[in-house]
Amino acid sequence: MRSAGGVVLLATLAAGCASVDTSKLPRMGVDYGFAAKHKCQGVSPEIRLTGVPTSVRKYDVRMVDLDVPSFNHWNETLPATGSVIREGAGKAYVGPCPPSGTHRYRIAVTARDDKNQPLAYGDKTVVAGR
């Protein structure tokens, strides 16, 4: 395809390939909670998953503060070793530590196969403060 903004069009198409429309993926159940050691520290919580596809090889894990979405709390790909992501597995994890009050934190998990194709998606939002 050609356009006057061919470079912009190419960049837009490339960016679209990287994103996943999670609304079309089978849903997984995601369960976690924050203990004191998961807040204001680098110890990621245990994440229990249900409905995990048998061909999963890795998990993309993202955590966003819905009240301050520009702050990256967790964005990491982890090997799949069953339906539990063990506590402390996240090396890039930054625990919730809002300066005041409580914030809403969403952890989203995308299961992927050995070819990096998305297989399933799930998320859960938890409210936490210091």
C-alpha cells in the first residue's frame, strides 16, 4: 500500500502487529492478592490461573496502576511452569506504593505458545494502598 505518509502507514501497521485483541481470546481466570511484602518492594505476588491452555509455553504479565497508568509496575515475559506464576518470579516487578490513599492495580496475563502466538487472556483488578 502507498500513501503520502508511507512511513507513518508502515509504522502504524507494524505497531498493530505487536498488539493483541484480547477480546477474541479465550478467558483465563486470574487470582492474586497483595501481602505486605508485595507492596513498596520488588517481590511479585503469586498468580493463580485457571483455564490455562495445555500448549502454553510462556506468560506475558503486565501490571498497571489504573489511577496512574503511565507508571510501569510490571511488564515481563515469564516461562510457563503450570497454572501458577510463583511469588517472586517477576524480576521487573515494582510493587504498589501509592504516595497517598489507595489505587487500583490490574494484573493482566496473556498465555502464549512456543511460536509466541496468544492463546488465552485474563486479568484481575485489586485495590491496594501502602
